[in-house]
Amino acid sequence: MIHRETRLFAPEEILNALRELPFYEGQIENAPCTLPREAEYAEPERPMHPVLEKRLREIGIERLYSHQATAFDLATAKKDIVVTTGTGSGKTLCYNLPVLHALLSEPAAKALYLFPTKALAQDQLGKLRELTPPGIEMQTYDGDTPLSERASIRKKAHIILSNPDMLHVGILPNHTSWIKFLKNLRFIVIDELHAYSGVFGSHVALVISRLLRLCAWHGNRPQIIACSASIRNPLELFRSLTGRDAELVDRDGSPRGIRMFVFWNPPLIGEGYRRSSITETARLMSALVRMGIRALVFSQSRIAAELVLSYARKELEEEAPALSKVVESYRGGYTPQERREIERRLFHGDLFALSTTNAMELGVDIGSLDAAVINGYPGSVSSLRQQAGRAGRGARDGLAIFIARDDPLEQFLMRHPEIALEGKAESVRVHPGNPYVLAPHLICAAHERPISVSELEVFPPQALDTLESLEKEGTLERRSGMWFFPQSESPASKINLRSSGREFTIFSEGEVLGSLEEWRAYHSAHEGAIYMHRGENYLVKELDLRAGKVEVENVVADYYTQSLVTTSVYPDVEIRRKEFSGGGLTFLGLTVTNTVDGYLKKSMKTNEVLAREGLDLPPYSFQTLGLCFDIHCCDEGDENWICGVHALEHLLVALAPVVARCEPRDLGSAYYPFWLPTASPAIFVFDSVPGGAGICEALYEEAEDWIAHVQEQLANCRCREGCPSCIFSPRCPYSNQSLSKPYAQRIISALVK
């Protein structure tokens, strides 16, 4: 087994080594540092249980940071609180101290900790055990917990560490076995609050509603403590997820080491084109491993994470074969056994570098990481900071390298590093009223206990209409003014909290390789697609839409595939509207129909299009929330104006993450040269998940800033007619034909003059 030396490398030391690499051509555009910060300490005003005070001294904690003391005082005053301080600032003490204080004071009390991932729960269990005085029992309770141990944990544990998925499918449907726990549940802790966004957050909000409903049935109202990375609307998000108001703790008293943030722009290799960020990231990953530098390497899609691993391994196999075994990938879609094994190797230091998606973004303390490499913008300032903060936690120095892709958003950030370092974090939105999400949770709630009209206040306002629809279709029955689920088997197991649709299973030679959501299956698992898994390539042989199965075979391929989608929209209902001088913006509900009618084969090395293939997949439709820009300043007789509208469609989607927490692929779009209801050109941007995820609502509220960023990008990109850094889109079904940058500038200026 290969083990690296344990010393940590200084950021400046790593940066100097990077400048000496053979492929370095001046890619570092900026390398700002944040200054170290001294700790700010405080004493709680409310007394702490003496046993807990003694335990803190025993493990070397003599003083609390100011935010920890404030959180303790508020929590012991029985306030619901949300804590938003920096990565590595000791947020866990903000909930562990008041919880342990209460458990020592009230022996019958219980606490439920919810984490977004199993790995994070396991990590926090170890830290909690180190802190906890004797006599308080705690254990994880998730899908990996042996059935033989679950009854004992329910009876004996004072603190249960779990996740929303297990609460949804394992605890709430079996709540009659949890009566003692629910009656005595004193605290609900929600860690990594910012992770509950979009569809996942909408599901979690309803799972928490179901939990609080059952607690109320037993005469109990547990206190809620949440912790989050920096976001713009922590109190609003807390209320959306819990239905309650909270006290905010956001003054960070923890010390901080030097943070160096490198903005790395791949070099130009042609007129307006840059070298692939995937190639750059793989080269950096390989170079860091050869230097003995331990790193997490983030990519923003599954395919990118797999490509980075594949390229880095090939380089290492040629130059240092033994090191090719100490790099791995990690993402959603792996089997639980694969994830646990990779986590074990990472935490024990057997892996030097891990190519991952945001699955490793959250607060698992991996230990002595020297660097975080971020391949592409992760969709929000808070996620960018969170990923950067995986190296150099707390008072340790740390280095983050942000590698830009050749697209408008990331070239915008290359010019504006202050947005990443000092700008306001975006708002996080959830939409629990999404009918595709709400209906299945009302069915689950009715199975857990019949729903009465008086209980509807814990659910979104759409609950009554949804219940009546479920009654009409025969899914629920209404008797004595209450809605019942007429079957004994729990419906919870059929609902995936991470999506709003069916799950497709991927098989290779009869073995389960992984899974993906239905919409991903249309886009990424059609016949002829290349599916990547742990550095291996698999060719999709069959997509069975009826059975929800994908058959693949392992192949050697030097290309990857990218689907081409044709979209049409039909507005259903106008929700809100604002007028501009040259048009208007409407927030609306609409029906979207997508057809994946082809795909591109693209070179893994150069991203060059090798071939374009057709597909004969059926269209699929869904209802969602979106926006319509109607543009009244175009000359209908000049086709250049329509080329400008098309260019604006691309750029609006590309820059949406600057103002809303999302990735461009979380949004869909379409443009129309002539939209009959307004008799003018129109651009539609919509949430790409059925029912909506709250993204377009945030864009509507921040529309002025969104438009200003589009104007700035068009004005400052150095090209004349358009390039990948401004108006080109890799997802354009028309291969970026019929685009005009000059006319896009004229339209956007006339729209808001």
C-alpha cells in the first residue's frame, strides 16, 4: 500500500510548483488570498451542565467561539435557531452543546440529527462520541443499519443520527414503533441546511411536515436547530423547510488561516476557443498526485468526474504506474457498497486524490487535504466556497483552484473573482407545493395516520386541492371528514426524495451498475450513449422505457456522447408579470414537451464533434414553472434580430447561476421568432424538473441583476460575432447556428433602456 508523508503543503509552495509544470502557459489569471483571522471567544450567559463543562475541558476545549456561545444561549432558551458561519468554524458544537446539556438535565429526552448523506452522519457520530459524557447513547440509523440492531437502537439511543431518506421510508411509516421516541423528542437538528434545495429540498420539507405532525399527535413540539453554509435567505429557507421562524446566528467567531483562491483559465487554442477544462483538471490532478499533494477534485457532472479520473489515470499509468491505483472517482449512482469502500480508502489515507461531484462537498472532515480543485462553477457562490473550504479547514492554510470552462458564466467569473470571494451568496429555494412532490407525501401522511382538515396547516396551501384530486382518482378515501390510504403497504418506498420521477436501473451482464432519474435516462442512457462508471466506458445497448431498465456493455471508447433536445412550451397560467421599456417578463406555469431526437459523438481529448446521430425516442411532457421574456423592440423583417433573440436565450440560461442557486442544466429554454399571444419574439426559461424547483421564481425576483450581468458579458467578451465565452451553448440543438452577438446587444439594451 502506498502512503504519502503526512506534512501539509503551504499554498504558496503548491502554487510555485504549478507554475513549473510543463503544460503551464500562464493559466493563472488571479490568485487572491484572504487574510488570517483571530478567534473571537465568549462565555455563554446561561449556565451549562457541570458534567458537560468538565467534558469540554477534558478534550481540550477551554473556551467557546462567540457564535457557539450565542447559539447555546438561544437554544437553551428554547428558541429555534439557524447558524450560518464558515466552513470549519465549529458549527457542530452549536447544536451538540445544547442537545447534550438538555439530555444531561432531562434523562428521558431524545434528539434526532438529520444529515443529507450517510457518510456525513458517520463522520459526525465519531466526533459526537468524543464529546459526549458517559451515560448518553447514540447511534446512526439508516439503510446500512442491520435489521437485527434497529429495535435496540430505537429503545436505547438518546441521539439518533439519520438522513431524510431513512426518516421518510424507515421511521415515519413505522411510527407506532417509535411512540416513546416521538413523545420525548426534544430536538431536531438539520445539518447542512443549504443542501436542501430544489426538488430534494421540497421533498425534505414535506418529510419534516409529516414528522412534526406525528409529534403534535403525541402532544410534543420539538425544538429545531439548523446549520448552513452562507446563503442569502437562511431564515426564509428555514421557514420553507420547517414552517417555523427562527433566530439567526451569523457572526463567525472562529479563527481562519490563509486562504489562497487560484482562478485558472485554460489557454486559448484557436479563435475564441479554450482548451477543455476536463483536460486541464485531469493534468492538474495527475501532477498533484505525483507531487504527493492530497486533493479533492470536484466536477459539476457525473460524466465530467468520470472523464477526469479516466484521463488522470492514463497519465499516471504512463509516468508513475503505481500511483494510478491511488486515484478514484465518487458520485451519485454508485452502489452503496462501492461508496462505502471508496469512503474507507479516502478517510484512511489510501487515496491521494478523488474525482468527485458535489457528493463530497458537504462537511465530512477528510483530514489533511492540501488542495481542492474545482472543475467548473458548481452552480452557486455558497457551493463554490464550500468546495474550496474542503482544504485548509479552520485555522489551517488552504489552497483552492477554480478551473473555468469555456462558457459565458465561468469567463464572467474569471473577470470578477470578487463575486466568488466577497459577493453575496444566492438564495436557496424550495417548492413543496410542487404537485409532483406534494401528492405522494400526502399519500404517505394518510398511510401514517388519516389526515383531518384541521391538520392541513402543516402542509402547503395546495394540500386541500391535492387531497381532493387524490380522492377523485381513488388513491385516497374520505370518511368522517378524514382522508385514508386504503392499503396496508407503505407507499413511501416508491418515492425517491432525490427526484420527482421514476428511477431507471442500469444493468451490465445481469449485474446492477447504478441508477439514474427518468429525465437523465432520456438524455444520457439512450441507445448509443456512452455511460461512464468509475473510469470505465459502457455503451448503452437498450433503453426500456416501460420497464425502467438500461442495458449496457463495457467498451473501449475514445469519445463521449451529448444528447440534442428539441423543446416546445405551452403557457398554462400567468402568476406574476413585470414590464420593461422594450418588453415584459412573466412568471408562469407552463407545459414543456422535450424530444431527444439525436446526439453528438465528441472526442474525449479535444471535444471535437466526430459524428451526429439521430434517435427515435418518444417525446415526454411535464408541467413546471418558468419565465417568458416577450421582446417588442425587434424589426420583424430583419432575420438578424431573431439571431439576436436566439443568442440571448443561450446567455440568459448560462448566467442564471450568478443570481439563483442552480446549474445551467437545471434549466430548460426555448425561443420563438413570433409568439402569437404577444405578437413578438419570446424567450422561455423554465425549471427542468416537473412541477418546478423554485429557480425561476428566484430569477424573476432578481431579474434586473440577471439582465445587467447579461449586458456586461456581451460588452466585455473580446470576440466580435460570438464565441463559447459569450453566446455559444454546448446544448444548442441547432449547433450554434443563427446567432448574432451584435443584435443580442441591441435587444438587451432596448429591453431595459
